[in-house]
Amino acid sequence: MKQEIDFVKFSPTQNMTILVKTWYPQQDHARIAANLMSYDHVHAEQVGFIQQAISPHAEACLHMAGGEFCGNACMSLAVMLAIEKNIADMTAMPIQIETSGNHTPIQCIVTRKAGQYYCRVRMPVPEQIQYRTFHKDKIWQTTQLNYQDAVHFVIEVQTFSTTLQKEAESFIRIVATEYDVSLIGLLLYDAQTGEMAPLIYVPALDSIVWERGCGSGTASIGAYLAWKHQKGIDCDIKQPGGTIRVTANYQHSIVEQVEIEGNVGLVAQGKAFVNV
């Protein structure tokens, strides 16, 4: 027996994202997402489920399959809602959504320019940033950023070698056992070129992906740079799938606000079929 699922697929900086419009209980999310993400199905890097918001100020609630927070999925849902409202060209539309992995609603602004959609998102701010050294298979010098339900590690590099990527995959699985969070991110960052390679691990799904673009990772790089240099920053972060812009305010010795902005493409929408 097959279940029929209404879905929309987006490409926020090639971080292929499926949003499921059909309601399902949360205990079914991981199973459905595993099917949809697979190569022989709709295929994507992540899946979010659209639910009714609790807050009267939010227009929808996004629950990621692993219970994590995802900036690019928030962008995708905001764009979907703006399209449903028939957003006009050369206009900006504020959208507020609730999301898993964050206790407060997320503020988004969707803009349509020449038929293209762009979204600016006010991102969660790290609760703590600190240098951290790990002695695992080798010595890892990292900067750790703690969020409500996620941990990101920034590692500055001068090259993105295959060997380093394999070592990073092993490291992230080992270090994930030390944290009770929905998501672990390892962000390789080249300060000279402004390039980032984001590795995202979601323990609930046992999903580990080198993402083509990562909104949350971009926000963490922005927060890291503001914290490191003790000043506000505004820069583009290059990734395999394109560029995401980040701004971070730094005042009173803390990172106070982080926003990201990027392009979101509508790729497909329709029905998918998943085995029960």
C-alpha cells in the first residue's frame, strides 16, 4: 500500500529541500523523509513538514524530519507562502513562521525580482561561542557555537581535500555522542577565499550530508567572524551551490543579531508516493 503525499521542492542555494504539505504525525516523519530523500525517489538533502502554527502571529509551522532547525528550509517555506499570496514583482513581503529547533518564531522577508525569489531571515544567535580542542583520531582545533538544539564547529582550513572531508565525517559522528541535540554541523572555512564546505549530521535520521549550501552554517560563520574580530560583519559566504550573504551585529562584547539572505528557486511540486 502506498501513501500519497503533496510536496513542494525548493533549491535554496542548491540545498535541495522538500516541504511536505500533507499532515502526518511526527513519529512518521523520519520514515517518510528517508523515502523522499533517496536517490530513487524525489531526492533531496532534507525534508520539512508543514504544520499549523500555534502563535497567532505565525503563518505556518515548519517541523524538520529530525526535529532540527534549518535556515534554508525556513527560507523555502517563506517563499512558498509568499507565492501562495501572489507576491508581486519588485515587492517585499514579511513572513513569520514557527520552526522546530528554535523556541521563538523566525522573521523572514521575501522579495521577488524579475521572477526570482530571494529571502532574508533573522537567524537564531549562538548562546555561547568558545574555542574548543578535541583529541580524537587527531587534534582538532575548532570554534564551537552552541544553539538551543544544535552545535556547530567552525574549522579554518586552507584546502578542502578529500582526505580532510573523510576525516571530518568520522570526527562529526564521534563528537556527536557527546551532545544531546538534533543537529551537529562541521563548517570548514577558508578565510582567504571566503569559502565554506558545510557538513551536517542529523542523529535522528542518521543523515550526514556535505550540503551544497547551508543557511544555518552561513549564519554561524557570520557569528564566528563577528566574535573573532569583535566587530559587525557583512559578507558573502561562497559555497558549492552558490553564495549566501550574512550580516552579524557585534555590540557589548556579544553577537546580538545575525541575518542571512539568498536565492530560493521553486523546482517542483506535485504528488509523491511512499510505501506504508
